Amino acid sequence: MLLRRSGSTTVEEITNDHLPLGIDAGEQFTSAEAALLPGDTLLILTDGLLEVQSAAGVQLGFEALKRTFAATQESSLEVIGRALLSTARTHGTPLDDQSILLLRRSPLP
């Protein structure tokens, strides 16, 4: 997961050391909390985006998606999603499913 604070281009990684859901029925999961402030945006994505390969066999990886996420600071969630998918498509061929979940905490009235 990636978190971008409102008004910032800094992207924080919220790490998860667990296997994906459904891989191992016995996997034990822990929870964590992250405070979302008004205007903050959270990105949850599947590894299918990270694993897009170029013609040379190089995976896209996390850093390219972090840069795209940081660059779309004031954009709508729809624009951010399209930019992330465009980054992946420009890099190469998808080998797995690609899912993105974007959440933004509403600004205070």
C-alpha cells in the first residue's frame, strides 16, 4: 500500500509481510493502522502491476508506480488510476491480473 499526504508529493510505503489472501489457508494475519488526514490518498494494488515486464524482461517494480502516484498529487482518483495503468502499459506486457483500489479521505467541510 502507498499513502500520499494531502499537499505533498512524498509517498509513504505501508508494508505487509504476509502472503496474499487465499495462498495459504493457515496464514495468520496481523492488522495495522494508518491515520488518514483530510485529503490524504491511499493506494492499494496487486502485484500484477509491479510484475509487468518490458521487452527486455525487466519488471516495472514499485518505484515507477510510486513516482506516478506522487506526480498525480492534485488529480481525481479516476485520473490517478488511469495514470498508474498507463505507466504499466507503457512499460510492457501484463502477466497477471491488475487491480487498484484508491481511497481519499474527504476534506473537512
